[in-house]
Amino acid sequence: MNKTADYVIIGGGVIGCSIAYNLAKKGAKNIVLIEKKYLTSGATGRCGAGVRMQFGTETNCLLAKNSIEMFENLEEELGYQDSIEFKQGGYLLLAYTEKMVEQFHKNLGVQHKLGIPSRWVTPEESKEIVPHLNTQGLLGATFCGKDGHCNPFKTTDAYAKAAERLGVEIMTYTEVKQLLAQDGRITGVETDKGVIETPVVVLCAGSYSRDLAATIDIDLPITPERHQILVTEPVEMMQGPMVMSFYHGLYCQQVPHGSFVMGLGDPNEPKEYNFNGSWQFLHEMAAKATFLLPPLANLRVVRQWAGLYDLTPDRQQILGSVPGFEGVHLAAGFSGHGFMIAPMTGKLMAEHILGEETSLPISMFDFSRFARGELFVEPSVV
Amino acid sequence: MRIKKHPILEFKTGKIVKFTFDGRELEGHEGETIAAALHAAGIRTMRESGHLHRPRGLFCNIGNCSSCLMVVNGEPNVRVCVERLREGMNVETQKGKGELK
Amino acid sequence: MRQIEIAIVGGGPAGLAAALNASKLGAQVILIDRNDYLGGQLIKQTHRFFGSKQQRASERGIDIALELANEVMANEKIEVLTEATALGHYEDGVLLVEQAGKIMAIKPERFIVATGGAEKTLLFPNNDLPGVYGAGAVQTLVNVFGVKPGKRVLMVGAGNIGVIVSYQLLQAGVEVAAIIEGAPRIGAYWVHAAKVVRAGVPIYTRHTILRAEGEGEVKGAVIAQLDDNWQPIPGTEREIEADVICLSVGLTPLTELLWQAGCQMTFVPELGGNVPFRNEQLETSVPGLYVAGDVSGIEEASAAMMEGALAGINAAASLGYTSDTLTADRQNVLDQLAGLRSGPVGEKIRKGLAQCSL
């Protein structure tokens, strides 16, 4: 099976499907999306799928705010018959140290300038928002009611189906073995099912982007880092917002089905392709979640799993081209917050690939920032 | 409905205890399962399903299938096929997914 | 962290036999079961077993359960954890167990999974109504608790379990309206089938259930005859009055722990569903993880006890334990297993096992 394409997108997560849809919507033709397993089989299908505007840098706030506005109308935009289960119950970000309080107030300043409806709440107000919250040691929190949670499988499915209706060809269970290039220019990709000749490759394969870029001697500073999540049995709705504590490195959300989905950030997680859950996580997660949200102690855990953050040195995504190399575009290294900015990222990447002016500036996310030493640090991530 | 006489089995039962089912006072044997005590009293409907509000009863009776979830002493999602009956238990039909308190 | 030589999950016939045989060779064992008793599903089996004397033929499951459980409880090399749930077996070899709200990390040198099987269900309208039970569920209700599920039963499936449970329902004073069976022949041993037929229960082969009837609870069922392609023949529908529908349509292995532990699995219909690949030692693709009983493929309790014995012997022997009769003991179990699986009765099992050997 040898063929040609105008655009080859590598990676069938939410980012790849969003880029494919946006490219096709802008009239680009002959687009092929390649996924080595099934759509959402990588980081997208394993993520916590929280969606928030409450970031600490203006660029991320804008990316997220625009994306949330797009999530609000996504079913209509994509002609999706099903629901992406967007629940806007808000995010409650907890502050436990004076330093955090200071940082959160700084963040609120940035957010308010951009019209994000976030606010400072006292421990008492926090308890009104989440009545089962243990406020011991809590100094306060920020809350934004527009934040929330989506179903990552259905969101990706919505993008993929809309892309296919616009003519995008999606090849699942097809693995890219290497990128093909000549004289600093992309010529195609070699898959386990044959070669696809193409002048343009979009790399959005999460951590695997690093390995694929290496096949044409591009050294992406992306490290896979395991992160773990568990899900409980469902109960009737009782928690509106995502509760997030950078102090405990924890987030916990009740999804519309009634289950609680929660995860922990652990600096000791292995930095390799390891998808195995650990018993230490189950133990620690249970201890921390039941301290913060005591009634959850009566819930059974039904499943735990692991996924990979595609971590960059500044925990920020790499968006844009590769200087001195024609036909390679990058949308990788999202470092754990890719899902929530996928709608806007897809649009910006499509504009960038087609040589248009982007709706928001993306130059601060470019690949060369690492060589320039201009790291772009986001203070508010788990 | 209890078996009065059996050709090969003798049933060793615990002492008679009282419990309530949806506010009704019933009797059962201590240590038998809540499901067995309810069946002995002729009650086979244990919960209402979440989406279509259909009645559900016992299916596997050994703690595998989650068909018989009820609210026991205020706690939802109790598998009454393996939960033992104790004096004074408050057993309620579970509607939907159950409320965590 | 608890260190132990052998951990066994599942205190049914396979797990009990594994614990006894491993400890007999000298190994220290922890036996974990989620119930508050040992014996698994043996405790509801009031019929006499078939087979040879060594396989405890003509004994009742309920008596075997009691005897094995007592022997295990009295054995100081075996520590028993009841009301304990095995949560997972992790890549560092740790087995996580929950008991009374506390989490325990146990690191066994060998791990035997004997979690058994679960009853399958059947698709038909109203199959979720109260009054539709697995046959095993009714067996537990009647034989363990002495409580009747209703007044009149339609049994779906004429394999051994369907026919034996029908007979036990009759013993308990419950009426059995009929036994229906999709296949053209009764699957149960004739000794069992003859008893229910003599009691006046009709067995309709080549019949299926079309739907359960009733508002709120089962009041009856509609059954129909099947053609040679397993399709209902129009015009053959008939109503059966019954307030209980028992499904005896087979079991499937309870393999969650094996999937989670990373065992290589394969779908083998002859063994009831997804089963682990295993070598002749009953060791899976995860080194040191053994399987025994229904979790490795649905068979009868006698086979589960034999497999348990084998897994127990092999796990202990792999730790260096031995005895003068080790080779002979192991061969004896293997011979008995081969005997159980011989002839036309064992053909399906033999065909199944051939598909999951490492």
C-alpha cells in the first residue's frame, strides 16, 4: 500500500483529530491521520479531562478561555449526535501556603484582565461550594464556574467523525516507523503498511513524537512521565467542581455518570514508557482523597490506570515548525494539559500550517525557545 | 418463604432478629444474608435502576454482579446477597445510584 | 510489607487444595478470600460427586468444603484471611489486599490465583426483572439459607447445573414447571436427568426463552421451539406460568486479577471465555503466577481440586521444597486429571486446553 497525501497527521488523540478537523474545515484536501492503535489509545484516553481557564500566564489563559468557549458549542460545531458530556461545575483551586495565596492572587489579576470570571473564596465559601470538603489548614481558594470536565473519548470521537465527513482519511492500527526526509525537507512517512509520500507532516503523537522526530535527527526535549488515575463506583451527583490542590498534587472530579475520577502528581514517577499502575498510588491517592473529601472513604475503587505526560523542560507545549526543516510541524509536549486546550490548538495549528496569521500568538511555544534558553514557565500545573 | 422440611439438609439458623425494610418491621435470622431474609419475607425487588427506573432483584447471589445493591443503615450500594443480617438493621430500596452521605 | 512464600487468592476447592498441598511440602502460605467463610461454591453443592474414590466420588460438595476448610484452619503453616479482597498484583511483585477497611501490601514469592467463575446470563426482553436468577444463585438461597426463590420455576439450560438445581428445588418443595434446552440433547449426566424426569418435570430440548413476562416481577415466560439454525419457529410459542426463571447457561472465568497482573490471555469458548495461557506447571506468562480451577477454564469441582493440588505442589517445589514422594504425588494428580478429562465427556476441555498452552 503506497500512497500520497498532502498532509499526514501522526497521532489519533484529541490534538491530532482537532488539527485534522480544522485543516479540513479550512479547505485543505488529501489529509491522512495515522494512529498506531485506536483513537484515544494514548494520553487522551487516559487523562483526567479537566478543562479550566484558571492559569497563571496570559497565553495559557487565552488558549484555555477560547477552548472552553469552543467546548460550549462543540456538539453543534461538529454536528455530533451524541454528547461530549461537558459539565461546567467549575474548578476549586485550593491554597494552603502564603506563597500559594500570593500566587493565586497574581493569577486572578491575569485572569481578570482577560475577562475570566474567577474569584477568591474563603474556606467557608469553599465549603459552601463543596460541602464535603475538609477545610483543615485551608487558607482559601480560587473558583471559576466556567471550568469543568468533558468526556475525552466522545470529544475525540466528535472531532474524528467531523473530520471524516470533511474527507479526512483516518488510518488506525497503523504505525509510523520513521519519517522520510531529503535535503532538509519532508518527503513522506514509512508505516508498517507501506510508505505515504507527503510534503507535510504534523507530529502530535505525545511522548512518541520525540522518537519519531529522532528518525530525521530532530532532538525534541520531551520526556514521558507516568501519571496515574483511579475511578470509583458511581453515586448520585454531589460534587459540582473539580477540586484541585497543588499542595497535595491532587485533583478529584465527579463525572456526570456519578463516578469520581482522581489523580496525583508524583515527582518520583518513572520517566519511561511505563503504563503499569502502582499499588503505592492506590494507597496514597486513597489516603489523600479521603483526608480532603472524607465521605469518599465509603466508595469502592473500580479501576486504576496510568498514562504518560509528554513533559518538556518548562512543562509547556511545543507548537509550530522546526527551523531549517521544511514540512515538519509540531504539536506535542503538552505536559499534562493538552486536552483542555485542544479546540483552540487545533485551530491555531491549522492556521499556522496553512501559512495564515494565527488568531492568537503562538511564537512563545516554538521549538527554538529551548535553544534560545527562553523557557516559558506556567506556575499553575499538577 | 422458608423451607419447612428437607430430605437431606438441616438448616442451622441464628436467633430471630428484627429489621426494617422501607420502614416495615420484619424478622429474619441473624447471620443469614439480608437477601435471604427478604426472600423469606417474600420480597424480591431490591432496587430501581438508574436510567430506566426498572425494578431489580437478586441475580448471582455471591457478590459478583451488583444487581442487588440496597441502602443499608444509610450506606448505598451494599450487596445484600453477601451482607449478613443484624438486629435493628435499616434496609431500604435503592433508587438510582445511591446517595453518599 | 509482609513477606510470604506463597499467596493464594480464592478459598474454593482449587485454593483450598493448593494451600494444603503447598503447606504439606513445607511452604508458608497466606490464603485470601473475600467471603467470611471458606469453601467457595462447594458449600451449596448437596449432590454426590462422580469419579473415583480419590476424587472424593459419592461425597457431597458441602461435606468436602467443611472438611477441607477445617483442615486448612487447623494447619499452622496456612494463614487465612477472610473478608479480604485482593485488589491487584503489581509489577514489583506486590499483592495489595484490603481487609476491614485497611490496605495490606504482601510480597509473595509465588502467587496462585484461584478466583473461580461467574454465571453467564442470556439476552431476552425483561431478563432484568426480579425473579430471573442464575441457577447458582437459587442453589445458594435454597441449599445454604433454606429459603425458596418463589413457587414455580422455569429452568433454562439442561446441563449438569440446570438439572441438578432443578432436582434440589424439588427436594426443597418448589415446583419446576419445565427445563428447556437450546441444544438437541440434554447436556447433563443421565443419572441426574432421570431423577427430574421421574419426578414429572418435562425437559424440552431445542427450545429457548423468548421473553419474561410480568410487571415489576416475573409472572411467566414465553418459550418457543428452535429450528436447526437455532432460530425460533413461528407458531411454536407457548406461555409457561412461573414466578422464577433460572438461567443455567454456563459460567465464565473470573479473570480480572489475571488481566491486571498482565497475564497473556486468550478467548477459548470451550473453557467459558477469556483464559490465561499456562504451561504444564500451571504457571502463567507472568513468572511465579500460577492458576488453578475455574479461573483457568470452566470445569467441575473435582478438576478444580486436582488443579489446585498441582499448582500448590508446583509452586512449593519451585521454591526448593521437596519430599520423597514428590514426583509420584505430582504424577498421581496428573493421572487423575487426565482421567477426568478422558473420553467423550472431556473432549471439549481437551480441545480448549490445547488452545492456551504455553
